[in-house]
Amino acid sequence: MLSVAVVGGLHADARGQAVERLLADVPGAVALHHDLATAAKGTVVRTVRDRTGIVSAGEAPLVNDCACCALREDLVPELERLAADGVTRLAIVELWDSVEPKAMAEVVASAGLRLTGVITAVDPALVLPYLGNGDDLADAGLAAAATDQRTIADTFARQLEYAPVLALADSAEADDEDRALLAQLHPTARRVPIDPSTLDPSTLGPSAHAPSPLATAALAGFDVESAAAAQHPACALLPAEADECGVSTLVWHRSRPFHPERLYAALEELACAAARSRGRFWLADRPDTLLHWDAAGGALCVESAGPWMASLPDAAWDMVPPVRRAAAALDWHPEHGDCCQHLVFTSPGLDRDGLELLLESCLLTDVEYAAGRTAWKRLPPAFDTLLEV
């Protein structure tokens, strides 16, 4: 039966090395790649290759002027064709630079194909530069559609944090700080070095040595639902407190809501306080709404993630996934339920004390807190523009 592994990441050289490693180590493996750089000509170019070179090539027309939509529509039929040939053991879906693995993993799984791995290839020396790059993908020629408004930083962050396996390029420029940053950004990931040996394309056939750890990881299995839950703001597996090699992670957890105006005034400083910050937060004027915090490259995205569990009627709890109920139970407060602040900031040179003071200053004061929810809802709605209300 055909196995499918998704390999992505903005670090193109590392991604190429990871794909070559898999082609070398898995007999009957092919790499399927859609080049979105050709979208300006109205098509996406598809290639299928094995360890010896290109096996087939073709084109897929754009769908609604969207290269990524063309990829979605063309991907499954090509994988089904490979599954039907009875020869291909592993189809490596090598994503184009800015394509995010979550969307493509869900496309593969929804088609009933056997998705066995999702891997993001990373050059450790480039993690901080990419997280700090607030340029639009469009300006870098990496947009997947005409309406693509993502930045390099936020795209890279999602690519990094979704994959349970990180394939690490052998980078002479990487130092201990780079490795500590990577470990703190995604502490639950399996970090697998890409063995650069025996990757001479002139060598025919699969390598004689035992499969690499990367090949084992690509065939280990992947659960799309669990991966999505691990990224959902209500139950995300956020990093823990850490401090190593000049890199720190601050976990800030409080059970009092933010004052909307004071938090809004501090947003720019908070967004720039760390290379990466994320989590969920609670605004006093929207006490029933779980809000998602997602910042990278000095840019912050704030959006509603639905209601807190505490605001749901009892009858609705049975319709909520168990992982969400479990996450709420961990945060449960006798008065507020799961309503809380849970923000995580990771960066080299993090000013932990200054950051904590700034965050604390944005909470309701004792007097404001004591006034209760009715008074909170009358506070100025400073976040209406950000939340497009």
C-alpha cells in the first residue's frame, strides 16, 4: 500500500536535502513536486522523480487564479495514480516554499490516502532570521495566490510548529543558541539530522545501508486530527518555561482579564518583545470569547477562536472534542472556568522581568476586577478594528 509523506519548509536547501535522503533510503520512493513559481504563466508545473531523475512531468491550470488551489486539485489524482501503479512504496510530497504542511496533510488524509509522515526541513542557522522577517511573501515572490497576505515570519512559524518531525540540515553556521531556540520553539518535535552521506545522484538504486532515522520517521504514521488539536488556540501544546544558551521561554499564566485599552496600547511593544509569541488570552469587554495571540517578525495576529468552555451550556460540552475538554480542565478556575491568560514568549535575550511587568500592567486593577462582568462589558472596545467587528 502506498505511503505518503509531506516534506515542507521555507528553507529550500534543507528541504531538498531531506527529500534526497528519503529517495536514497526508501526503495520504491518518488518525490512529487508542484512548482508554484510558474503561476504567473497560468499553470503549476508538476514533476515526479525518483533517485535517478525525473520520471514524469506535467502542468495543472490555475484554479480561480490561485496556484495553491491548483495544487490541491491536482495532488490527490496524482497520488491515486501512484498508488495504482503497484510499484511506488512511498510518495514524498515535496511542498513548494510557502505552502503550509497542515493544509496539504489534511487534503491527503481526507482523500483516504495513507499519510505516514509530515516533516519540516530546517537549517538551524536560519531559524532566527526567518522568524524575524516581517516581509510579505508577495514581496519575496513566494505568495501562493494573488490574495496571499502572509509574511515570511508567520508562515515559517506555522510550518515549523505543525510538523512532529524536523529534518535538520548539517549547517556549519549554526551555533548552540540556534539549536536552543529551535528546541524551545517546538520542544515536542522529533529533531532528526539529515545525513548528507551517500547522496550522490549518480549512484543508482537504493543505498545498501540501513534506513536513516529520517526514513523511519517518514513512515512512522501521522494523525491529522491530533495535529490540528495541537495547534488549536484552546488546547495548543505550547512550550514550557526554559532558559538555555541565551534563549528563554516565558510562560505567562493569569486568571484575570486584560483591560482592552491598556492591552491595545501595549500591543506593538509586546509583539516585538520576542522572536515568537503565541497563546490564548481573555479580554474584559469580551469575557465569553477565547482570543488567539500569534506573533512573529514583529507582527501580531489577533482573532477570535470561539467561546470559552465556561460560557457554553452544559448540553454543548458533549459536542466538544475530548482534547478540548481536557485542556479546559487543566486551566479550570472555580470562578472563571477555563477563562485565562496563557501566553508564551520565546527569544534570545528575552527581557523576562520587563515583559512580565508590561503584561501585568495590562490586567484589570483590583477595583476594575471587583466591578464585575457587567461593568467589564462597558469598557471601551479597543479591539473592534483588529477583530473586524
